[in-house]
Amino acid sequence: MSGYTPTCTLEVRVTPRAGRTDVRLVDSGIRVRVAEVPENGRATEAARRALARALGLRRRDVTLRAGMTSRTKRFRIEGFSRTEALEQLAD
């Protein structure tokens, strides 16, 4: 199938106001810590950028699907299946 780009949706738990930004795969799922405050979408955008960086993707390949004001967010990932994305984060 030419032109097929795998996509998936990942549920991410975001912790704002952290001492540093990092992305971790833990038993309970994906955790993203960001230094930004949770105002005007700043923490959400920082989490999106951090997730894209951790996956080696462009920012435009990671889009928020749900959870703008929640700590638990759902991001659509273009370029990886769910299994591939989780493997990438585990490395």
C-alpha cells in the first residue's frame, strides 16, 4: 500500500511546573513532565513538543485530540503505530 502513513493515539499524563521536561514510559502509561505552567495551553504545547522530540517526529506530526484542560491528554501521532511509538519511547 503506497502512501500509507501509520497513525495512532497515545494517552499521556502531563505534569506541569516540573523542574525539567522529560518523557517517560512507566507502568501506568506515558508521563510527560514540563516546566511550563498550565495557563493558556502553555503546558499542553510544551508536552506536544516534548512528545514529538522523544519520538523523533516533527511537531506537526503530533496533534492534540482531547484533554486541553485536563492532565490526561490524547495525542494523535502520525508516523508510528502504537506499538512502534511505545518501543521508541522505551529506548
